[in-house]
Amino acid sequence: MEQFVTIQGASTLSEDEVQAMLDEAEKNAAADKIKRENIDLKNQAELLCSEVEKELTTSTLSEDEQQEVNTLIGEIKQTIQDDNIDSLKLLIEDLKEKLNGMKSSDTVNT
């Protein structure tokens, strides 16, 4: 969804002032988009952690494997707090792989 800024009644503003306002609005829009994407990523990470924690309750993983998954969940939660988006992306992928492995393992064991 695109948003537009219309400046009306700007006859008292110089062309440079109008352009500066437009440039600032564009910069803010880009920053807002990045901020929104980061919030979405954090929400995705929290949901994934919840899903994996739920899966652990019925999982047939060994205690060591469960501890490894719990450590990864802890790292993700800390990374969300630290606002380290690049690390968060990598940790999410690691946890997705663990979840897929858990589901595959449980399917084989049932």
C-alpha cells in the first residue's frame, strides 16, 4: 500500500523548501518500511519460538537435542531484545531447520 504526501497552499514556500519537504518525507517512508519489516521479523521469530516450544513437549528428541533447541530459542529471544536483525535472520533459519528435523524425527518414530 503506497502512501502519498500532498503539499497544498505552498505558494509561500520556495521550490527548494518544497523539495526538501518531499525528500524528508521519502526518507521517513523508507525508514518506516525498514522498521515495519524488522517488527514483522521479530514477530515471526516469537511465533516460531512458541511453535517449537510446543513441539518440544511431544518431541522424541534426546535431552541433549532438546537442550540445544532450548539454547537456540534463548539466543533468539536475546537477539530480539538486542535488536540485532542480521543475527536474528540467521537464528530463525537455524530454528526452522531444527523444527523440520523434529517433525521428521517424530514422523519416523510414530
